[in-house]
Amino acid sequence: MSETAKITARNQITLPADVHSLLGVAPGDRVDFVRAAAGNFELRSRKEIFADLRGIVKPPKPVTGAAIDRWIAEARFAAYGAEEG
């Protein structure tokens, strides 16, 4: 399969319909351009996953699983007025 896209004066690319469909992307989604061999690039759909958030917040000390459970319980209590089982 080979498709062609034109780069606009603002450096934007409209994905051909077949590529758009095969990647499973929608407006607002992100794609990655990954450098491959011989200077070629691969276009990959960027699927945001929870692991991508790792390292964004730098707590002053290590966080335990018990602390995370406590935070969840506190958030539930604040939102619903009682802890869920």
C-alpha cells in the first residue's frame, strides 16, 4: 500500500482516508513519526496509556501502595460522602 499526502504552507499533513482508517485515529488524536532505517519514518498511532504518566509528578518521598489506597478512599469520601466497600 502506498499513499501520498501534501504538506501545506503551515507544515500540516492531511492523512489519506485509507491511512486514517488503518491507524484508527480520530480528530485530536496524536501520531508519532518514528525514525527507521535509512532515514525513513514510520507513522504510528499514539495511544495514551497510564504508563505514559509515570515520572510526571515527583513526590518528595517514595509513595507506597497503602498511601495510594488511602488517597483513593479520601477522594471517594470527598466526592460521595462515604467510602465504598
